[in-house]
Amino acid sequence: MLAIAMAVMPFLKGVLIIGKHEGDTLHLADIVLRMADYGQLPHLDFMTPLGIMSVWPIVQFVKAGLGFGMAFAAAQALVALLLIGPILRVALTRFTGWTAWAYTGFTITMILALVHGEANAAISLSMHYNRWAWALAYIAIPLAMLEPLGPRRPWLDGALIGLAFALMVVVKITYAAALFPAVLLALLLRRDFKAILSALIFGLAVMALMTAWLGMQYWAAYLRDLLAVANSTTRAAPGEPLTGVIASPAYLGGSLALLATVIFLRQSGRKVEGLVLLLLAPAFVYITYQNYGNDPKWLVMVGLLAIGMRPAMGIANSLGWPLRQAMLVSGVIMLALSLPTVLNMTWSPLRLMADERPNQVPLLSRAKQGQDVLVSAPRLYRALVTVPEDGPGEPYEAYADSYRSKKDADAAEEASAYDPFIFNGEALPSCSMSAGFNAWFETAADDLMQQGMSGKSVLVADLFSALWLYGDFKPVEGGAPWYYSGAPGLKHADYVLVPLCPTDETRRNDILKAALAEGWTFDQVSRNQIYILLKPVPPKS
């Protein structure tokens, strides 16, 4: 009932009305429409750290004729339909009573929600792949960690674990890499060797099918993109530092409850489960640290596991604490800490249905498939630019040295980011655009087409390069829908467009620095108040 209700509501509304992360949505649309309209493939034709299955279901529905928004909703419904069987297998064999209902409800909610999590209620299409990957983790971990309540079915459970990990690899590989050691250890400690063999067979079968479809070069290109992101100075860890995800005020309570659960499991005689959960702890922390928003979605699963693994009454530790009650307390703490995320995701389709605000306009205003994703008009067309006023001749010039002239190396490197960037003999403006993306893209696209650039591929030196979605241009082959490092796609670009006030000044400068380091030069073609258009000249061999 929950799955049907959450899956159907977007179609009853007919549109998705998002309230944040417009840039992330452009990033997703760029990937999906490259694949649907031009037959491009991730890693092989454009740069992204996301696996192909994070977007392939959406692409198929776009190809079938749905708009981008409804294709997104249909893809989520399809994923829920495909995973409902494995989810029920876990619920019926690893949980009991209300915990089985809670596990099933939350796992389904993660797949079908219209927000990535946290407590901000605005609807967002951003990071849906994280929710899908967590759902796969919620299937694999209990199957590996817990003995079934009934007879063992190792071939079935192993197959589900292997398929879950194979899908994690081609959705977002971070999850598979982080969770694999603990899941393998759980199966070894439980001596469930048939499940290990089954998982290996089914997991490798998926990898073999993927290789037959995409070729060996796909995996090499995937690895290249992952390494580029890992080495990125701007996106390797988007959020709190690692220590913050463990011990900052927002996370310390969950961390302590998790460690307490490990201790209580060991004290109550569940040595295997305690050891596995101890090994899972750093995996949970790393996944949370690596994902934007740092939302610890593991809290619900571990909280339910703690409550489900309570020992019998009368068992106490050396301090005299009754362990059944102690594990109940730690489980309830984790569930309580997860409540903002749970409620936010659960109510998101209802918020969509209730949204009747006027003045909503399409985010992809010039794309025929983009009319069913709406955003408040001021967010897209009210152009807001942030300009520092401590440069030469500015009113606060005297204060610039207070943060630029640092003695230690780290502070000096950080301060250097504020220094003017000299490109082609001129200092590029130090400013950034924080709102009004559509106003910028539509203005730039119209101006370029008036100059006769229709049909050309234009690389935008900025965080995202979605210009082709707003005019008669080709997507840059080998480009990056979301910029991480280097100068991807430059050798295939007809022109390079340098925004004078980009959405991210650091990314603009990094792209140009990388190009210059490779020996590229640039001839100016035209310029106006918002951009410089350049013709790239490859390095001499």
C-alpha cells in the first residue's frame, strides 16, 4: 500500500515541483538526455563517477516518450517493483513483529522518496542514487549478518546478496567497496559457504553481462573517472570532515549508540553479530562522509537490528545492566535520531501533491522533455551575483592582507584561492552567480545562436556545462555534466565559453588552469557582459 501510494502520487500530480538543488537536477538531466537523445554512455562518452544503472532506468522511460520528471518517477517505481521481493525476503526471515514492518516501510520509502533525506522539506531530485544504493545495502547486510528465522535458503540469500552488490557497483561503487569486507566476514563467520558461492556466481554473472554489453573499456573508463573524483580538490568529500561525521554534535549520539550496540551484542553472547557490526561502523561512517549532506541512513537499520537482537530477560553484563533493556535503549536512540530523515522522505510525495504555489516554471525551459520539472520562477530568473569588495580600488582593499598574508603553508594555500586569476593577459573577475541559472543559460544560448554557433559544441568553464539543453548545440563529447577535475572534453569542443561570473569561480579557474597546463592556448572570438567566447588551440606536438 505504501509503495503504491508513493509511486502513484507523482503521476497524479503530473509534474515534479522541486525547491532546491536545481544545479544537481541540471546535472542529472544532462546525463539522462545525453544518453536518451545522443546514445552516449557514462565514462565512455562523458565523465561521471556514477554507475550507469543510477540513470539507465530513467533513460529508458525518456526514450519511451515520458518527460524527464515523469521518467524519474517511473524509474523509482520500477526500482521499487524489482526490489520489493528481496525486501520482503529480508523482512520475513530476519525481522519480527513491528520491526519487519518498519524495515520494509523505510526501505521502500528510500527508493520512492522525492528528497534525498535530512530535515529540509523542499523536494529535490538530487542524489536519488544514494537512496537506491542504501536500499540495496539494507537488503544485503541483514541477509549476511543474521541467521534466518526459519530454515536456511543459502542459494537464494546468496543470490540476493550478490545481485545487491553487483548493482551497488553500477549504481554507486562507494557502497560496494565500503560494505564488502564486513558482509564477507559475516558470511564466513556464519559458515554460510553456499551463500558465498551463490553470491559470487550471481554477482559475477551481472558483471559478465555488463562487460558483454559495454566492453572491457567501460570498466577502465569507470575507474579513470573514480580516480579523477578521488583526486579532486573540490569534490572528493562534499561536506563535513571525517572526524565531524563521527563526533560533531549532529552525529556523536548515533556514533555512541552504534558502539554501545556492538558492546551489548558481544556481552550478550552474539559475538558474530557484534564483530560484524563493529566492522560495519567505519563503512557506515565513510559512506556518510562521502555523500553530500552527510545523512546517516544506517541509523534505521542498526536501530531495528539492535531491537531485534535483544537477548532474553535476565541476562546482564558485568556492571549489572540488563542487556535486553540496554539494547532497546540504544536501538530507540538510533531510531529517534533518524526521525527527521524518515519523516522528510516519507511525506515528500504528499508535499508534492499539496503544492499549489503559483509562478512555477520549467527548469529545462528549452528542452521538449523538460516541461514536467518545475521550479519557482524567482529561483531560476532572478540573477543574483556575489562580488567581493576588497580588491584593488575597492572600499575594503585595506583588509585583504588580513587573510591573504598567512605564514603557515595551509593558510597560505587557502588564501591563494582569493588571488586574482590571470588568463590570456587579464584578471578574470572574482565573483559568482548564486541564483538565476536559467536567465544566464538562456541569455548565453540566444547570444551564441545569433553569432551563428548553432550546431556547435561549446564547453562551459564552470561547475556544470548544461548550455546545450538551452539552445541548438551539441553536448561536448567527453565532457563532464558536473565538473570534478582536469579539462574533460576540451579536445572535442568547438568553442570554450568562460563565464565572467560563474556559478563556481574555483571550478572555472581550475578548468582553465588544467587546460593551460596541458599546453592549450585560446583565441578570443567574442565577449560581452557575461562571458568570453574562445576558440581552443591544441598544444603543438
